[in-house]
Amino acid sequence: MNVRILVVDDDPDALLLIRLVLRRPGWEVVTATGGAEALRAADQYVPELILLDLMLPGMSGYELCSRLRADPRFQQTPILAFTAMTRRRETDLARQAGANDVIVKPIQADELLNRVQSYLGPAGA
């Protein structure tokens, strides 16, 4: 099974780095730079895991997460939120929106791989 991961971030450099890290284990990585694009990509590719930045232009990552969770196809899909903010409020809001976990930027490549693998379980190996 080819694992598909959707990564949403408005920073092209961050998208490139995350894509490189997540492709190492052989996972397929689909990217989007904003909320509307992410919703279209999720609809088209139906990822097994979603990584999203909380600070996106237009539609916030919180709203994107809530909208994804409202879709029955993504109610059980792990959603990991990225943020550069370290205040507990952002973490709480992300979890209320439906995020399974919150990752504080910057993150080391090995830690990112471990976090993603822990949510994919045996299917992601």
C-alpha cells in the first residue's frame, strides 16, 4: 500500500523540506499552499495523514482542520498541526478543531518521521 500524506503550508521552502523528509520512507506527498487548495487535494487524493500549518492565508489551519473533520472520509484521518507559536492556547484551539497532535516548528527530520510513523502505524511501514 502506498501511503499518501497531504502537507499544507504557505511557505514553499517548508513544503520542499517536508516533502523531501517524508518521501524518504517511500510515502507519496501531496502539497497545498492554502485552505481551498488543500480541500481540493484532500478530495482528489484522500490522504492517509494530513500535516497542516495553523497560520495560513485566507482560511486558517483551524478552519481547515474543522472542515476536514466535518467530512466523513477524514473523521478518522490523523491530522497533525504545525505551528511556530508555543502558547498553550494554539495547541488547545488546534485540538478543539480536530487535530490529533500539534508539532512546534522547527522540527528535526527524524522527529517528524517518528511522529508521522506513530500515527500511520503498521500501514505506514
